[in-house]
Amino acid sequence: MTQDFRLPDLGEGLPEAELVQWLVAVGDTVALNQTIAEVETAKAVVELPSPYAGAITALHAEAGDVIEVGSVLITFDTGGTDAPPQPVAETAEPAVAAAAEKAEPNLVGYGAAPRGAGRPQRRTRVAGPASAHSDTAVLEAAPHDAIVLDAPTFGGSIDAPLERPRSTPPVRALAKQLGIDLALVEATGASGVITRGDVEAYAERVGVAATATAAPAETDGIPDTAEALRPARTPGERTTRTPIRGVRRMTADAMVRSAFTAPHVTTFLTVDVTATSELIASLKADRALQDHRIGVMAVAAKAVCMALGRHPGLNSKWDDEAGEIVEHHYVNLGIAAATGRGLVVPNIRDAQELTLVELADAIRALAETARAGKTAPADMMGGTFSITNVGVFGVDAGTPIINPGEAGILALGAVRRQPWEYRGEIALRDVMTLALSFDHRLVDGEQGSRFMVEVADVLREPGRAMLLR
């Protein structure tokens, strides 16, 4: 029995998604709920589980294609196995088509009806010089086909296809930089997924210099993988064109909407954070806390959560349609994370309830998920206030743009050792600049300034947190 699986509405109300990679090939037999592909929406990379158990007979798109919700993605031969009900199929009868359009079956296997008759659009790929047997060329040119081993390499013809290595886009980018064939790397991740550690371990074992070409370092839990995922450049090419889609388009639209909707005001304050640096050093030296990676970001997050309780204007929302100001009595703290796909701002739910250690763990988990491109769309919705750490890039200050729907955002600058007035004398101190942008419809200059000073006071003297509620 043949079953078509249409691209479902992933719960975001978005009309399309881009196919990142197939994790299966024609002829493979898959189990129910086995991950078959990764697709990228305007908000995140999402894994698609199989709605059927059976053999794959056809793949209707290739990596890089932009697929409309409701379009046929893959075809299964389910044989005699039980399967979920048939997805909504195209029909020429207007009444049936209208009923399908009104239906809201967004569960896996019940894709929404197609919103247009267009075919998937192919992403323009920049092809670099590669030999006929280049592993990189094979991986880039046919990401959903099986790899067939040729006779010259193994001394005989092998007709059976190998299972394609499973990994995330940043890991594939790292392997490409190192010139490593992922088919040779042993996977230790869940469900046979190759992790960054697997690639680095293999590189060390075969003597590849991973340190020179590995993805950019992560500081204080906030990753930056943009360089690792940048399109390859062909020698002699004067320009490179990259389609604007996915997270990059979503970020651009959100920032333009915010900049031209909320009247931004930005205030700056430079503060002596030597006591915070000393606190962090002492916590890192504590064996019981060594695995929690408590940094300045976590301390600032705790200070922000405490200050928002006394300055609710900065934890509010301007509801233009209702003509109301919505004041939140909880803090969903957004943490801006730079990734290869653009800026994402997932948030920590009810951050005001977390301890310093719990905040550090939450920030670390958030950063690792963002680095892998696995941030769930729901995790980027409902934020009430955000923090961005521009200091990890060596920047002292900036004018951050408010995340849409929020009242403010705090930017942390780089911590620098420099001469500073301390107890009537000049001494070398750790100094950092804070930059707070806020919506002037919700927050007056006085409120914004008092909030900033209160956050700075905690960073200047973290012991003050013991006296505040």
C-alpha cells in the first residue's frame, strides 16, 4: 500500500520550509516515528518523524528546495502494516477541496492542503572544484542519495547503498573544513547521530589539525557559528549570492518591525565589575560547581530578573490592538544567540524562579541547542525581556534593537582590565559597559535609568543581591 506524506504545518503558521537534509534514502525501511529529514523554517531547524512504517519508494525534493506546506514530501510502501489515516489528498471536487482547506489536522502525517501549485524552488549552489570521487562533492551534490562504493577504491563492485551519516549542519560544516568524510566517523550521539566531539576525536586520531580550522570558539555559553556555515567561495568569483530565507529573513523582518514600531531609547553605563569577576573565579574553583560554568552572563541574568520585579514597565508589552499595556508578573528571559543561520532569541521560562546556578545551566543548554540548530519554535515565543552579550566579540557597547513584543533589551559589553578610580586611588579594575534599549511608549527615561543602575549595583557588588527581594 502506497502512502504519501505531505509537509505538515509545524505549528508556526508558516507557509513553507526548506529541506536541510534527508536522513533516509529510496529503498530504506523505516520505523514509525523514525526521523527521516531535517527542515528549516523561518524560526528553527525541525526534525520530521516518519508517520508510517515501511519502505521508502520516492523522495519528492532535494536538499535546498523550498517546499510549500501541504506538498508531497516522501512516498512510502507500507505493505500490510497499520498506518495512520491517509493524509489529505488533492482532489478536483471543489466541495472536498474546500473541506480540506478548512481542516486543521496539523499532526504528523496530516499535512495541510497545498497553498499553491508551485513546485519546490532550488537553492543556487556554489560549486567548487572537486574530483569525481571527492567525498565533499558527493555529500554536497547528492545529500539524499545513497553512497555507492566504486570498484577502484575497494577492489570490487558493491551495489548495496550505505546508510548516510547523520549529523547536524554545524557538524557537517566542521567536517567539511577538516576534510573529513563523515562516513568514516563513528557516531556516539543518540540514534546514531555524529556529534562535534565525534568529528574532533576522529580528527585527532588521524592527525588532522582541528584547532586551526574548527568552528569559532564559544564564550560564556553564546556560540557563533556563522563562519563555519558560510557558503564556499569559488576561486576568481567576485561576489557570492545567498538566498534570504529561514532564520535570517525572520530576524530581518522582526528587527525592521521593531525599529519602526517601538520608539527606541538607549542609555549607557560603565561599571566596575571586579567583585563579580572575583565571585565567578571563586565559584569556578569550587569543585561542586565546576560543571555549571557560571559566568558574567548568568550573574547579569540574575540581576535583571531581580530588577524587573521592581521596574515592571520594562517587563511589559504594548498591545496596540487592545489599546492596553500588559504587565507581566513573570520573566521569560530572552538570550540572544548568534548562529550560522542568524540571530535567534530563545527564552528561559520563569527565569525569576531560578537560582544563579540554575540560570547558568539554562543559558548553557540554550546555547548548545541554538548551536545545533535545534531550538524549538515555541522556545522563541513569549519572551518578556532580553539580554545580548556583545562582549564575547570584543565589543564594548552597542545600541541593541528590542525584540518585538518586549519592552527592553540589555547589552553586556566586554569585561576589560583598565585603570579605574577605586577608594580614592587609581587601580586596575575589571570594567564593563552596559547598554539598555527600551520602548519609550512603556518606559520613561527615569525608569530606564533606575533599572540600569540597579542592575549595575548588583554587578558592582554581587553581595547586595542577598539584601534584595
